[in-house]
Amino acid sequence: MTFFKKIKDKLTQQTDAVTEKFKDGLSKTRDNFSGKMNELVARYRKVDEEFFEELEEILIQADVGFETVMELVEQLREEVKLRNIQDPKEVQEVIVEKLVAIYQGEDEELPELNMQSEGLTVILFVGVNGVGKTTTIGKLAHHLKSEGKSVLLAAGDTFRAGAIDQLDVWGERVGVDVIKQAEGSDPAAVMFDAVQAAKARGVDVLLCDTAGRLQNKVNLMNELEKVKRVITREVPNAPHEVLLVLDATTGQNAFVQAKQFKEATDVSGIVLTKLDGTAKGGIVIAIRNELHIPVKFVGLGEKMDDLQAFDANEYVYGLFADVIDEAKA
């Protein structure tokens, strides 16, 4: 169980509170995915082709993604042959090892936010209505404030009824100001005002909301490009992050949205909300492997501090906590 122990060693470098958040937040996926895995392992006495076919189905049902599943199972076949693995129980550790490898690739560093060491950092949020974009902005503002940074919010979603008021509520809750205009205003004009205010106040981070319409990709792209042009003109090299907010409970629909937004704008990272509300948390792997976009934050609950920086080791621990905990003994 060497790889499981390696994961546990890495987890000891994190706080227990963070590890428990991932464990609790991924309980639905773990009960579904890991539970079926345990049943599969218990049913088979040897690792044969039927074992791999059932494993494929379990992975696909967990929304790991068809291409990723085919790639993963092929790697498993080769590894099982190479190591001469006969016992199905030993395959679990290899699966975890391959999942971490698929997510991290060559890079073992955490996918951190591109924060500027000096001056203003501008983060643009995109995503369709209803995914938790405004809530995510509020929670990230809280997260950044807890790190000692000064934060300002820009209410750039001027078309959805109530969007500005919703951001206002989060601003009051977190204790940060919101730059806004009237409903129906030009989002680019709001961004101009927000950047000017952020620079004048010497703010560390500006978090910018945008409209969540995806009915017409051309209009969306034009609108986002206009917003980005205004920001870049005022702050060279900004926005420093374009974070796409996705609802994990929508499964493959979230994956489709990620593909569409990637085509429309330069998405630098994903925030996956409501991961605690789905039994199909494998979508994290599919997005990373097939779209090559890192998941930077995940929503693991309703509380203000339940938005957590994504960590591949914490994630796979959340998926296989019971098996990994057994291995540490």
C-alpha cells in the first residue's frame, strides 16, 4: 500500500480541518464510486477482462468522462500486466495512483491563483446563471480577506434581475464594497468604474462578476472581450485570472459548458461548486484531462469557509478515504 501511504504523508502537511472538509464534501461521490469499487473487488477473485469492463462502467457513471476512462483503463491493463497483479484488491491502489497522475501530469504544485506581488490583481468570473457564481465571488472575497488582502467587488452582471442586489448582500456579509450601476447598464462601463475605484483605493484584489448568458456564443464572446479590453487598458496584463464557475451537480452538462466557455474566452481555471451535492465528483478528472483546465477551487458546503483551494491528494483521499485510512495502520 505504498502509494496510499504516500498520500497520507502529503495530507499530514495540510490542516486536519481541510482534509475533513474534502472527506465530508465528497461523501456522496465516495459512497457511490468507492462503494461500487469495493463491491467489484469483492466479487472477483482475479483481474480479468470482465473486471475491467465493469470498472469502465463504474468510472463512466461517476462522470470521469469517456475519453479519460478509456485512457485510464488502458493504463491499468498495462500496469496490472507489468506488476503481475492477480488480486483485485491491489488494483484499487493503482487506480488511485493513476487518477492522481492524470490530474497532476508533470506538475505536483497546487494550481494557485495568479496573485500579483505588487499592485492590483483582477479576477474575472464567468459562467451561466444558476451555477453559484455570485456566491462563489462572495466566498472568495471572504477567503482573500482572511488572508489579509483588501478586496473590492464589481457587479458586472447587469442583465439578470436581482444579480446586483445579490452581490450587494454578499458585499455586506463579507464587509467589502461593491462597485455597481443601474440594472441594464453596460458591463464594460461598470468594469471601468470598478478598476478606477480599485486603483484609487489601493485595493489588492478586484473580483468581477459578468453576465451568465450562453444562448448566443458570439454575443457572449463579444461582451466578454469588450469587458476584458477595458480591464487590460486600465491594468496591463489583467485580468490575471478568468475563472469559470460550474455546478458539479449538473455532471456532463458542466463539462459541455466548460468546452463552450473555453472556445469563447481564455479560461485560466475552474471553480466547481456544489461538489458536496453530487455523487458524480469524477467530473473533476474529466475537466482536467480532456480540457486541460485546472480546477482551482471547489465548493464543499454552504458555509462561508467551505470554498476550498483544490488539491489532487485531498480530492483522491475524499474519494477513497476508507481504503486509504486502512493502509496507514
